Amino acid sequence: MATIREKLRDEVERLTEQEAEEALRIIRSLYHRRDLAPILRRLAGDPTFIVPENIGRPFHKVTPAKGTGRPASELLVEDRST
């Protein structure tokens, strides 16, 4: 069974130059999404804002806290509807 990369290579071989150029543009845009957002770069240079240094790195996984009773959002809706 072919791997995803092998399948991708096969598909790329079938593309015209124009289609290959468009595909490359899409692939590069996916890569750059991992980079800092342009707005965060601008804000980092502004002394009004503090942008954390680790921004752009993947977030670490957290386990949600377990609660008891009814969710606060449900209680809020109930309170607002009375």
C-alpha cells in the first residue's frame, strides 16, 4: 500500500505547471500558518502590548477539570430566562 507521500508524488506528476504552482502556493501557506500571525508580530513591536515569547509554539495538552452539579452556563441561561 502506498504511503501518503507516495500518493502525493504521483498526483504531482500529473499536474500542469500552472496547477503545480498553485499547489505549491497552497502548501507554502499551510507551512506559514504555523508561524506567528502577522498581527502578533506587529503587536510585539508595540510597547503597549506584551506578547509572550512562546507564542507560535504548540500548546501543551491539558486535562479539563471535572466538575459536579449543573454547568454554570446552564444556570446562567435559566437565571436570565426568569
